[in-house]
Amino acid sequence: MSENQSSPSLLKFFFPWIMILVASPIGIIPWRTAGIDEPIWVPLLHGGILAVLLLSTLFHATLRPHRRFAVIINILFFMGYGGGWTFGLIPYIRSTAAWLAWEATGPTALYQLSLHSLRLTPALVILTSLVLSGRKRVQFFLVKGDRQTIFEDSKILKTKTPTTWTKMALIFTVIFIVAVSVILFGQADFSTLTIDWFLVPVAILVAAMNGFNEEFALRAAPLGELEPEMGKSDSLIVTATYFGLGHYFGVPSGILGVILSAFLGWFLGKSMLETKGIFLAWLVHFLTDIPIFLFFIAVSF
């Protein structure tokens, strides 16, 4: 392949990587690690770069196939859904006097439901943008999919015998739940933990909402745009990396949180691509989130 032939393909390959790294919290990790709030020019710089990258898809023929992906990443960043960032529409709304008063005085159950409804808005905006651009639900995996599809072996994970995705999902749901529970509750002082049992159904509902939110906005929508252009393996790695980095300030946090979240993102993304649907990915994510949100309500009192 000549240099003239390879340059466009390299540009097309690296473009999604540049976008997810700029949108990720990598740029604020040094500031937060030093115990310093990042100056306002940091998110403005990142946002400016993302906007320029989006504009480049309008004028550069090689990058045009990534236009919808660029729109998705810009929506996530400017609406404030990027993990760790305190910049964007959602953080702004949460900093207003009205929202702070609601947080301080409103019933906990209603506040949590309103918070996670607010956090659903980027997914709804992304869904609207995809539909208006002519994409069908099957193209961004917003269908149930075939749960009896056989898991395809990879370098990361292999099975001894042909195994359906339903069975793989069950096995790894148990593994993920145990791992998360050990990490969270293993460090907790049980003498200080109390649970308001009225909030348990709320925690389960919030886990279901969060599972759909993250699976659609951070996985299904980006994968639907990247897989036709980059292929299965590379698109999985890009989206898993973005998902992992976004959990650096999550639960669990730090490098461990990034590694665990990246593997979870890879596994759930693989389930979408092979079953051709979001259901199993959402179900595994939802069930894995339950102990996390139960932990939140236990340490809140």
C-alpha cells in the first residue's frame, strides 16, 4: 500500500481515538490527584478541540463516515455526561440554587429519581439525533437481539465448548456482582452502615435507569457508528477504553476502576455486536449496578 493510500485510512482509524481521549477525564486527572480544581480553560480547551473535530467531519471526505460518532461524543461532553468532568449542561443545572435547594430539602427517593432522569437526557438527545439522521433502531442496537447466539471466542476470552450468550451473561453477572460487592463492602465499616428499606426499590429502579443510560449512550450508539467503519475488534477497544477512563472517578475508582470498567465495557459491547441487541448488555449492567446503589444508600445515613 502506498503512502497516499495509507494516510487517509490512518486518519480515519485514529480519529475516534483522538475524540474519546479528548472527551475522557485524562486531562483532569493530574489536577484532581494534586487536590486542585482544574481551571476553566481546561474543559473549554477540550470542548473546543471536540467542536473542531466535529466540524472537520463536515469538510473532510475521509472523516465524513465518523460524523455521527463525533456528534455523539460532543453531546456527551457538552451535556456534562463525561465521567469526572464538572463542565456541561447537567453540572450547571445541578449547581443552580433551585437544584441545590431541591437536593437539600426534597425527599431522597424523589430527588434520586429526578437526578437520574436528568442524567438520561444525553441518551435521549443522542437517540433523537440518530433517528433524525435516518438511522434505524437495529443499527444502534436498540432491539432485544438474539440471546441464544453463540459466544465468539477471542484472544481475551475463550470457552471450551460452544456457549450461548445467555449462559455467558449469567456467569459473568455473578462474577461482576461478587467482585463489586467485595470491593465496596469489603472496605466498609458495617457498624456505621444502615439501610432505609424504603429506598431499596428506588436503588433498584435507579440501577435499571443507569444501566440503560450507559449502555445506550456510551456503548450502543457509539458502537453502531464505529463498527461498520473500524470493524468489531477495534470498535470494541475504543468504546471499552472510553468507558473505562470515564470511571476513573467512579465506584470503584482509580486504576482498578478503569480496568474493571474497561473489561465490563468490552464484554457488554461484544454482547451487543454478537446478539445484535442491547437487552443482555443492559441486564448484566443493571444487575451489576444494584450492589453499587445499595451501597450508596447504606453509606448515606
